[in-house]
Amino acid sequence: MRQTLIIFMAFCLSGAALAQAPPAKTDAKADGKAKTEAKADPREAIARKFGDIKLEDVRMSPVNGVYEITRNSQLTYVTADGRYAFAGDLIDIDGDANISENRRRAIRSRMINAVPESEMLVFSPKDPKYVVTVFTDIDCGYCRRLHSQIAQYNKLGIGVRYLFFPRSGPNTESWHKAESVWCAANRNEALTRAKKGEDIKASKCPTDIIKRDFELGLKLDVDGTPAIFLPSGELVAGYAPPDELVKYIKTGKWPARR
């Protein structure tokens, strides 16, 4: 009993001594630095490392520790420390979804819809069921074929909004044809005539629109015409007949022969 009492008193005295001991000194500067580092946004380091991107171009991906970098409609993935990067599509296996393609479509749709319809050439029924945006080249054979069927697209409820994409680039014959169409008193009529091979005479006017459309196409990775963008931002590369296009818009499936 006496031995137990001695041990208990010794324990109490030790506790009292610990309670009265002054707190250990800490390095406030080091603690502050650690807290700052803990709160640091990995996006800032990633943006600095890549140099040509802004903070808002970097965002967390659905994968922990992996960030998404956006350059126009192109996507790259990078680890949080900025050491490793990889290109390619991110697939949600359980959800059977292409996360990267869905993201690209959203970006494309936003970029296209930033262009006012008043700065497009629009061929549409009164109340279109569907609206597509087409990058077109006046001298492109399949672009001419598509436009020759514009009434059929309209009859099926498809409105077509044209943007210019002269594939040969600035200061070329196709580019100048686009400028003539844009400067015409009746642009829609001029486009139809130009696609039939007619020479369009028009007064000079500001033609920055052609350059704007062309640069937008490049940002959207357009590399041929016609380039058809659905409202979702999905890109249909190349000509699609009216009946096949409307079926695809409705069902998401092309006829077997396509």
C-alpha cells in the first residue's frame, strides 16, 4: 500500500512539473512558411512551368492529383507537381464516357457561340429544329455540294450558319473570294453565286471577319472543309448528306455506309 502511494505521488509531482514548464519555443517563420506551402495552389506552379498559359487555363481533372491544361480546344493533363504530362483522352470506364471529348465539345460550343449570328451567313428555315455551324471554303468541292442542297437541309429543319475558312490562307484567291462575298450587298445570294463559280464584284469594305473566322477555325483544330459543328460542339469532319446528318443529330448514329 505504501509503495503504491509513493508511486502515485511521484506521478502527480511529475505532472505538475510538466504543467508548469514553459512552452517549447517554435520558429514562427518556419510555421508560417509551412502553412503557406500547404495552401499553395498547384495551378500557379503549373502555369509558371508551362509559361504560355494562364491560371484559368488550368483546372483539377476528375483524377486526384492530375490537372487539366486547356489551350483553345486542346487538352493536356499534368501531375500536380508539374513533372509529368500526358496527352490523350481521359476515359471514365465505369461511366462509359469520354471525359476529354465531352470537355472539348463544351469548349468548342462556347467559342463558336461567342460569334454573333449577325456576323455569320445564315441559311435557315423560320423555326429550325437544329442548328449547325459550318466552316466553309468557297472553292471546296464538298462545300459546294453541301450548299447546293441547302434547301434540303432547311426542309429537314436544319439551320446552317456559315463561317469562312479559306484553306489556302490569307492573301490567296479563295480568301479574296470570301472578302467579296462578305462585302456584297446581299451576302447570302453572293455566297450561293460564288459557290456556283460566279465572279462576285463588290465594293471594298472592312473584312476583318474573314481573318477572325479563319483564326477561330484554327483554334478549333479545323483542318479541312466543310467542318460541321453540332450544337453540342461535336465536330463532323467533312460533307454529310441532309438525310444522314439529320438522322445523326436525332440518334447519334450514322447510316451503315458512312
